[in-house]
Amino acid sequence: MHLSTGEHGAQSPAEFQVAMPPSPTCAGQARRIADALMRKWAVPSLLTGDVRLVVSELVTNAFLHSGTDVITLSMAVQDGVLRIDVRHHVTRHRPILRRPRDDDEHGRGLLLVKAIADNRQGAWGVSCDGTTTWCELSVAVTQ
């Protein structure tokens, strides 16, 4: 696992990046990292569960579907927005939003990410080359 962090002045983003080998435990590792960052960056605790779920779904998607050798999780907070990027480095896999049938056991991860982004005045998407799935969430807590 390779870690890099950067924290700068008040106007610069709080940033974090970690590269990890794909494994059945990488989503759990990513959730623990996200929890620690939320505490360190003083992100409102009401947002932490949503961040944990987004990170878990994006990392799991990269692990299960890309066939990559490395998954990179990047997180940054700037100007009231938390950005989560998960890069899998494989251009042949492009995550897409699908509507699963009621009896499907899988396929709801990106729907959950979209719902959280919509609820948190954010957005989500996939890079043009298909290697990075991202989500932006407002860190302002709404009741």
C-alpha cells in the first residue's frame, strides 16, 4: 500500500491518496481510511456514513469488474466539497449505471452512489477513459 498526503493553507485542499492491491479486503481498508480522514478533516459526522458507503461501492466496483493490478483511492476537501476518486487503471472497463431487476443480487452500487450524491448536493461520474469513477459531496450538513 502506498500512501501520500498533502495538507496546505486554509485555501488549499486537504488531500489524501493511497494505492492498494486489489483484494477482497480492499473495500474494508478503504472504509477505515475514509473514517480516519473524516475525523482528521473535521467533516460533519452526519456525512461519514455516506462517505463510507460511496468509498466502499466505488472500490468494490473497481475490484470486482476491472481486472486491475492496483486501485488508487484519492480524497480531497476544498471549498466545502469532498471529492472521492477511485482509479483502476484499466481502460477496457467503464463503469455504467444500470437498473437491476428486483431479483438481481448485485448491480446497485452505482445507484447508491448516485442517490447519495443527489441527496448531498453533489454529483458523480466516470472519466472519459473509464479508469476513474468519482463522486463529489457537499460537506454542509442539511437537516
